[in-house]
Amino acid sequence: MTSEKMLVENVCRVLRQLAPLPTAESWDNVGFLLGRPDRTVSRLMTCLTLTPTVAREAIAKNVQMIVTHHPVLFRATKSITSDTIEGRLLLDLIEARIAVYSPHTAFDNAEWGINQWLAESLGLQTIVPLRSFPLGIPGGAGRMGQFAESLSKQQFLEKLGTIVGAEYLEVAWHGSEDVRRVGLACGSAADYLADALQAECDTFVTGEARFHSAVECQSRECNLVLTGHFWSERPAVVRLAHVLSERLFGVDCFASDEDRNPLELFQI
């Protein structure tokens, strides 16, 4: 998009094209969440989670717009005051004239989005949605596909870990030693396990899951791999900044440097 004056509403339009909002989950809060649509944007920052630290970074770097994967104002809010962490964060952004947009599950599900990127990066073929959208909405959520030739457990885990940049993987390996048919869904998406089992996937990959999902995999002889919520989505947020740079001419788009995994591994 070429324009001498890039406005917030122009950026929102591009984001809606990249990740159509009707493809978001019904419980989600996606789209333009904060700011004035007629404000000018010359610097834009992407992040996975808009924390107070990330907000301070945006203010210090003179950003006019933040695209955060995880939305602010996720739950119903009756007041915005400095008495709460979120209230202080939002007030700081408002006072700094910074707009906020969140594509969240629309970005997860998009034709070029997080799940599609991960499936393609793994080298899966015949990639299709793991769960179709309701009638009338094209596409679907999650992804599944298969390798041209089976990978060993070691080959698959090393490849996955390298792609997402994870420091470690949690594994519940109760099925075949060879990986051929894979289902995946980024973030906290263990509810897609049932879809993966129905599709006869031998392995399912997500960011995080409850203990009982691992137990179910054990009883169903399916491999479960957890990359960590942060690592399942953060690489795509960095990629999003590059994609927006190509589409928003004249706007300096970059990923946050302060967007960090809140969890770390403690070796006993």
C-alpha cells in the first residue's frame, strides 16, 4: 500500500486482509482495540503479548501503533484507571497516542498465518485445516499434513525445535516411533487433539496442554509435543513485522525486543 500519509485505519485494513476477522474464534477479542483511526503511523511494533515492559519500549521508541497477538481488553472492562496494571498500561498508551490492534486467532487461522507457516516450515505436504469453519466461511483452524517420507522421533523433534527456536520441548511419546501424519495448532490448543485423533494423526503439536491431554495421548497411542506457548507463536510475530514492512510503504515495522517468554527452565 502506497501513501504519503499512512493512517491507523489503513494499517487496520491491511491487517484485516491478511487475517480476516470472521475467521477468529467466537470467544476472542480481535481487531482495532485502542486509538483513533485517523492518526498517522510512521513506526509500528509487533509483539506476542503487550506487557507493561513492552508498552514502555513502544513509548521509548516513538511507536504510533502496536500489533499485539494476544489482545488487551480481553475480558469485559468496566473502568480504566491507574488502580490496575492493565489500566495503567492502557492509560500510558493513550497518553502516548499509540493505537493497538490484535489479530490473535484470526492470525492463527489465516491462509498464511501461524499454523500454516508452521506446517509449511516442517515440510508437511497436502496441508489442510484440522477443523473446518462453519458453513459459509472458507478455511479452517489448526493444520494437518504428512511427510513424503517418515521422520524418526529424533529427526522430527530436532526439526521442530529449530523452527520455533524453543529452548526445550515437552514430549509425551506413546505412539509410533516414526512420524508421518502430523496435526498442529499453536498456543494453548489441546482441544484440537480430538480433531487430530479423528484425522488419524500419529503426532499432535501445540504450545501447551493440560496433564490430562497427555494422559489421553497415552491411552490413544498418539504422540504429543508441546513447544511452549511463547515459542509456538513468537516466530510468526517476528515474521508479521516483515510482512507488514512489505505492505506498508514508508512505515518502519519491527518486532519488540522486550517481548520475552515469562517462563524459564530451572535445572535441578
